Amino acid sequence: RFLTNEGVRDQMCFMASGGIRNAADVAKAIALGADGAVIGTADLVALECVRCANCESGRGCARGIASTDKELGYQISEEYVEQRLVNMYSAWRKQWCEILRSYGLRSMRELVGRSDLLVHMDYLDEEEKKRYQPTPQAKLIL
């Protein structure tokens, strides 16, 4: 709000990073004022990264995702990587469209800074929590 009031908000680009794991996290970060989000770990998990923390040690990634070892690098093909990332981003796009539609917004740009759309559930009593829809537990099928 301060940057907007000073007339300089549109001259800057803010990126959220850290803890962004799904489409809802990206939407929340944007509603809090970010212009976008860095999602490196989510990409790796989409490629079946098991998060063993061996990326930069010894031979590197046992799955061949982040390895400089030629033998390990052949475990994963470019086509496989491409399809997994396309699947993830397609699913996220569908979820973003549902979020935007539920608030009557037409683009993610309209969501920037709309913190008025967010509710911190931990601060609500049980009766107030009932007014909000629970997080969907079903898997998204494309």
C-alpha cells in the first residue's frame, strides 16, 4: 500500500520464494502483493525428486534429475521431463482459473495485492470457520 500510495509500485517487480509448493501457495503470494513466484522445488518434485539432499554431493541425484554424472543423467529423458512439467503447470492453471472465477477475477494480475480475499483460519473460532469451504481433498483429474 505504501508503494502504491507513493506511486512507485508499478515500477517494481516482487517475486515470492520459499515454501511455494502448489497452485494455492502461488495464488496466496500474489494476493499478498507478489507479481510472481519462484517454484524450483515443486518442479523437481514433479519430476519425482525424493528430496534426499544429495544434489551436490558425490555422484549427485540418484534419480538423475540434477546430476552431472553421465550414467545417472540417462535415467531421465527430456520427453519425460517435458510431459511431467506440462502436466504440473496444466493442473496449476486449472486450479488458478477456479480460484480467479470464485472471486470474479479475470486474470492473475487482478489478484495482485488483494489480501482482502485471504482469511487466516487459525484466528477464527469454530463457528466462523464453518462459513468457509474446506480445502478440497480430492485429487485433480485432467
